[in-house]
Amino acid sequence: MGSLSEKKLSEVVRAIAKREGIKTFVETGTYKGVTSVWAAEHFSNVITLEIDPETIKTTRTELAHVDNIEFLEGCSRVVLPRILKDTKEEKLCFWLDAHKGGGYFGSGNDCPLIGEIEAINASAVAAYIFIDDARGFLKPPPPPFDWRYWPDISTVLSALNQGPEPRYIIVVDDVIVCVPKSSREALQKAFWDAYPTL
């Protein structure tokens, strides 16, 4: 799995955010808040969404000392449109990781990724999108994930390419990275700075 605790990948995200002036990080799938804490160190504002009430309650309590994280409870496909409607930001960084296995989201609703992308596409923000667990879209995910509800990579790429502006998409360390095409050069520079020997 991809992780922003992975030094090279985190360098890419930080470099892009700095170069593009992105101040807000939006995460779907809070879980224990590891990514939220990382983001709070590098972004002015962090918004994290979690569908499970007990998980969000526990994590919110444990991370109450981090004052620039906003914890929201609910399905990302429902909550993301509200965030995007209310934002004053022109650019946002998204870490999409709400896809869980074993019926975590209920029957027939194992992976909300396409709904998340559609919500982002419907907004006017310039979106810098990082999708964790690329391997689950490059091939059918194993149990406990229900592969029938996970889109394949062509469906994910098609959805990403429906945005309001052309995008540039790559896969790095099990993460699908999608930025506005106008930021392609910035992403390539950040990538080669972080991965000089790849």
C-alpha cells in the first residue's frame, strides 16, 4: 500500500503542494489518523472523512491536540460534495483512501472511489488527487475486498479524465497520482527529485 509516511512519496506531495500553493489537504478514510497527522505537519488545513462512527470518535479523541485537523463523519460520496461546495480554496490536495474490504461500507458498496472522483469533477477547484492502493484497481483485489464493486483501472482513468480541465496521471508506489495537466512539469520535477535512480 502507498503511504505518506513513505519518504519519497511524501516528498512528491510536499513539493507539489509548495510549488502550487496548496494549503488544504482532504482525506477520505481517516482510520487511525496516521495520514491526517502527516498532512497536519505540511498543510495549513486538513479535512478528514470517516464513515465508521466509532473509528472517527476514537481517532478524533486521540488527535484532539492537533488543532488543524477537522474530522467529519459520513460517506465520502455524500460529504465530499458539501466540502467542495463550501470551500473558498482554488486548489485542493486529495488523498482518497476510503475503499475498504469485507463489506465495511455495507453490501454492494465496497469502494466509493468513482463517486469521490465524480464529486471532485463537479467542482471548480483545481484538484491534485492521490489514490491509495493502486494495485486494487490494476488487478482484482483479493478477499476480504469484493472485486465486483471495485472499478478496474480503465474505469478509474476514464473518471479522472472527465474533470473540468485536462489532467496528467501516473502511478507511483501503489498510488495513482493525478494533477492538472498544467502542473505536469512540476510533478515530473518533484518525482525525479524524490526518485533520482528509478
